[in-house]
Amino acid sequence: MTHSDLTKIVQQRWDDAVLPSLQKLVEIPALSPVFDPDWATTGHLDAAVEHVQSWIDERGLTGATSRVLRLPGRTPLLVIDVPATAGAEDAGTALLYGHLDKQPPVGGWSEGLGPWTPVVRDGRLYGRGSADDGYAAYAATTALEALRAAGGAHARAVILLETGEESGSPDLPAYLAELSDDLGEVGLVVCLDSGAGDYDRMWLTTSLRGMVQLQVTATVLDAGQHSGMASGVVPSSFRVLRVLLDRIEDARTGAMLLPELSVEVPANRVAEVRAALEAVPGLISDGIPMPADIRPMTDDPVEQALNNTWRPTLSVIGGSGLPDPASAGNVLRPSTTLALSFRLPPTADPDAALAALREVLTSDVPYGARVELDRSECAPGWNAPDVAPWLDEALSTASSEVFSAPWRTMGIGGSIPFMGLLHAAYPAAQFVVTGALGPGSNAHVPDESLHLNYAAKITAAVSVVLDAHARQV
């Protein structure tokens, strides 16, 4: 196999076959279940699965089979099983992961762009789900297809495409249990749902933060009262929540105060941060469009990166009980609800963190206010195993032959619960967590886009890794 032939085949497949189908996928409003509770009747998730399954079936991968698993009450899972090439039958299983569900459309898209309207502009495909993570199904399939066409090898490959990742992958543990015997010995996991620090090199994600989410409601009255009559007698429900949150977060610095939410940052991850910043000095700050007069929490790039990847944070992501300012009357409101999102260090125990948060939010509540917790969930983070020599060599080859630049590693501030689940299930496997979510991809927000040339290069790099995995046994 020559890598020049491989990259040409990959690019051709992307131009001729992938892009047209991926554009059609963008048009499907396949909202994740948390954003579409009626997903089973609206049918958009099923439509996305059927569209991608049909495309993969038409690719004609010899011996490949596809099936849709539907456990009762759970979102569908598309499974593509591709047999090993000749001579690689004993190399175990390579598992490739992506997801087909999407974030909600949200407003504020630029002129001429929209969440369900695919637009190719300046080398990018715009539309919801283009980069997060619809392209992954196509990249995984094309990596195998191109590898075979170029004379390469791969172990048995199983592509898993779930439809609940944006909801925290609640159905995935059940599906993994269902598939555990069938998957066999998984020696390599490739996840294409991660990011890139720039578009000049391949990036390997080495850590992901865990998460805790919950809603907290403080109630002080059964019904609102005139603020001139009740204030000074009845405490503000908003102030009750302020007091409770001060037990968790230092409002001046953003530092978390509960020990269950923090860990010591490993020395090797600090070293990786420094190497990544040496390659891309603005790795963290340049990717965030901050107004010119807003200062970051710290000016130290290393501390910015560690804050974003290995330290806990709190974001208030929603609220209720607060009327729109234009319609707000002079009323002491009966209650306030806040939706809290905590990002946890990769190795923190999410169950212990949730338990600690429950305790501090419901104990010794000021003024005896009623506090209720609702919609609580948690998920583990992930810290990658050390890279095996064969994988290090493969990544170096891909970097040289495909990108002409050395590969780098980075932590990600977000969560992919699937990684922690798989690492626990297959502790001896090697993990290649990568992806095309680079600068300007705008996942979860308006103007989401996929850098098409980079996506093709990531596809070729995955082919190189699959080939190396098959040959190292």
C-alpha cells in the first residue's frame, strides 16, 4: 500500500460519494431525544439511521453486514460489521464510533445558512450535524473502503453509530452489554467525535471531562407577593440559591470548593499541554470568540488549558421562575429554578460528585426554604491509556504522509461518555480519539461546519492506523 494512493482514493470518495450523501443527512432534523421527547413518533432519528445505512450498504464492502438494534424503549443503534482482510483474521476487533443525533438548531445563523440547509462555502459544509458528528459514519466507512482499494489490511471492523450521544448516551451501556459477546476482543477503538487544535496536523484526544447536571429549585412562597409588602420579611428564592451556590463555587475565581469535584492533574498531561501550546500558541483562547473588552479567567495559556480540561467548572445553563424583564412586575417571586452543569476532571468519580452536590444543596438550607432537585444525571470522564509503540509509529506515519506535520495531543473540555464505558469494558485496547471539530466548527451553536479537506485527511489517517493495527499482531 502506498500512502499517496490511499489519500487520492480517500479524497475521490469524499468528493464523489461522501459529500452528496452527507448533505442529505444535514437536511434531516434528527434531534437527540432530550431535545425531542417524541422522537419515536417524529421519526427523524430513524430517518437518519435509514439514510446512512442505505449509503453504507450501497458501498459494496465485501462481506459487510448492517443491522439496526432496537432495544425496547431505547434509541436505535446502527451496527456495521466488516470482516477482516485476508491474513488479519486473528487481529481481534477494531471498533469505530460515531453518532447520528444532533443538537437543536438554535437561532442566529449567518445570512444564507441554516441548521437543515446544507451549504458548501469556502471548503466547509455548513449545517447541523455536519461536523458533530454526521461525518463520522462516512469517514469510518470510507477509511475501510479506501484501505481495501489501496491494498491495505484491517482487522474485523465494527462501526457503531448511536442516536443518543447528545443526550449523554443513556442507551449505550445496554447496547454494549447486548453486543459484548459478539464484539469479541476489541484491541483498537477509534472515535471520530472529537476535536482538533488546528487543521495542519492530526490531533489525538487524551482526556475528556466528566459531567454532572441537575436542576435545583428554591421555593419560599406558595404564590408570589407584592415586593413592597413581602420583601424584608420573606427571603428571595434567588438569594437562597446564591447562598447555596457559594458553598460550591468561589464566585470571585470560579474555583470549585468541594473536594469530590477535583483531582490532581497528572504530570504527563501537563507536559502534553505545554507541547500542544508550543505547536499552536493560541490553542485555547483563539478558538473562543470573546469580545475585545472581556478578559479571560487567566492570561496564562497553560492554566487556561488545564482549567478547560482537568479542572471542574460550573455553568448555569438555564433557569425558570424569572419573567422576561419587559414583563416583570414588582413581585417577590415564589420560587427560582436553575439548571446547573458541572464539568468534572477526567478521573473524578461522577457519582461521588453528584452525591456531594446533593448533600450541600439540600442540607441546612437558609430560612428553611424548600429545595428540590430534579433531572440529575452524571457521566464519567476519560483518561487515555499510554500509546503503544505500534500506534505511536502509525500516528507518526500518518502525520508524515498525510499531514506533513507531527501529531499532537490535547485534552477536551467536553464529555463523550462512550469513551469511559469502552475503556472500562476493554482496558487493554488502544484508543484513537480524534475528529474534525477544529477551529470554526461551531458545534452546538449557529453556523456549525465541517472542514472538508481536513475531514478527508482524518479519514486517510484512520486508514493508516487500521492498517498498522492489523499488521502488529
